[in-house]
Amino acid sequence: MTKQLSYSVLPLTNDPYQVFTVDLSPDGVPLHAKIEIRYLSAPEQWVISVWDNAAGVLMVNQIPLICSYGFPLDLLFPFRSLRDGKGLGSMFLIRATDSTSSADPAAGNLTEFSLLFGDQLAPGEEVPDG
């Protein structure tokens, strides 16, 4: 039997600085997260930071938003040891349409992608459809 995974689609705009909070329970562990998304013009890249807003702790600082193409690219995989080994769950950036104007988000096209945040993806599981 396959475990049913739960993901939230985070709201994205093309604004170069976005901050919002979201309440999730990755793998049943509650997380009140503050999300900060920025477009950095020098490297021409979107990055994301994640806080445990309830504890006021920065958990992930400015990791690049890189799109998953044909394989699961869990942006939060390196942070699985956080929160006493419970991790932050998994996060995937996928195309929101069949064709995007760039392989990864660029200035002015972040809304062509969907950002999924939720349960931790185990090895061998597939990225859910957006």
C-alpha cells in the first residue's frame, strides 16, 4: 500500500519580494512557516527562505528555486535533520503549464511554475502532479 502524500500549492506572484505564512503538517507534524521568496538580480535567480514562525527560527536561508523535470528534486532534502529529525517536509517546484519560457524561473515568470510544500517524499516515491 502506498502512503497518501499531502501537499499545499504555495501562492506565487512575479513580485521580486514575497513574504507570507502558511500552516502545514508535513507528515503529521505541525509547522507554522513564514515563507520569503526573493528574486536576486545579480545571479538572476529566485530563492526561498523558510522560518519556523512559531519559534522565530530561520530554518532554510535562500536556497535556489530549481524546477523538477522528470525526477523528484526535493528542495528541502538537505534539511531533513532539522526540528529534531522531523525535518520540514518536502518542497518541489514544477511547471504549472506544459511549456514555460525558461527551464527554471527567471525574472517575471515565476507564476509559470507551482511550488508544492508538504509531506516528506521517501526514496522511490514520485512527485505529485500540481
